[in-house]
Amino acid sequence: MGHSQVEKGKTHQRIVAIAAKRFREEGLAGIGIAEIMKDAGLTVGGFYKHFDSREDLVAEAVGSALGSWRRRLEAAAASGGPAVTYERLVDAYLSEVHCNNPGWGCTVSALAGEIARSGERPRALVAEQIRNNIQWIASLLGDKDEDAARSKATLTFSAMVGAVVLARAVPEKKFAREIMNTVADRLKELHS
């Protein structure tokens, strides 16, 4: 692979990373190609050297961002931090830090409504990630009954995503905290 191909690959990844963050912050329709390319230090004309269409960028950016919050939790545990437990997961997901920083948070809570109206490729990527998240949460529950664990995990992920979406939607911080704290408390009761 020549130097120019290596540089093109790095540039491509930089565009994807910028798009993934900006889409989560502003929505799929909230930011255009021109703004993303400007953030990457490139022109709009350069976009088509990397992607065939905006939908290709959306799919790749969404795919890149999926699971980022989970990877951060697991990386922290692997580097000597506390192990990921069901309770820690609930607390981290339903935290003000996560709620206030959609650019690095869960893609599902940031973009679920828009992804439901997007192309087949982003929807398929999100569906797979949701399945993976539910399986991961089920494994954290330690329930011997796999069906019961999957049911609790589905409820947990759905409640967490919904709580963050609602908390982001309300303008009052106190009300947003109440939503997230109430859901966190009920989910922890479910597991105890």
C-alpha cells in the first residue's frame, strides 16, 4: 500500500470519527456534508473520494459509533478500574455525564428516532448492536434462566435508552435527573 493510500485511509477514518460525533450531537439531519468536511479540514468535493453517498457516510459513522459507551466501560475495567457490573452499567448509562455528552455516548439513545427513518444499512447495524447490548446486559445479570435474563436485559436497555432520550428532551436539569434516577432505582430493584 502506497503512502497516498495510507493517508487516504487515515483521512477516511478521521471523516468517519467526526461524522459519528457530530451526528450524535446534532442528529443525522442536523449536520451536512459541508460542515463535516470543514471540520475534517477538507472540501466538499473531497467527500466523494471517500464515500459514494451521504447514506454511506451515515452507515459507516453509525457503525463506528455503536458500542462506544460499552467499549469505554470495558476498557476502564480492563485497565484496573472497577469491574463492569449491572449496577455500574445502570449508573454510568443513566448519569448526567452520559446524558450531557451525546457526542461520545450511546448511539442508540442519541439517534434511535432518526435511525428508524433512515436507510436499511444503518438500521441493520443498529439492530445488531441492540441485540449485542441486550446479550451483554443479560450476561451481567448472572441469571441461570436465560429467557428471564434476556427479558430483564431487554427491559433494562429499553428503559435506559428511553430515560436518556426523555432526560435530554426536557429543559429542566432537576426533572432530567429525576427521570434518570427513578429509572436507575427501579432497574436496580429489578436485579436485587
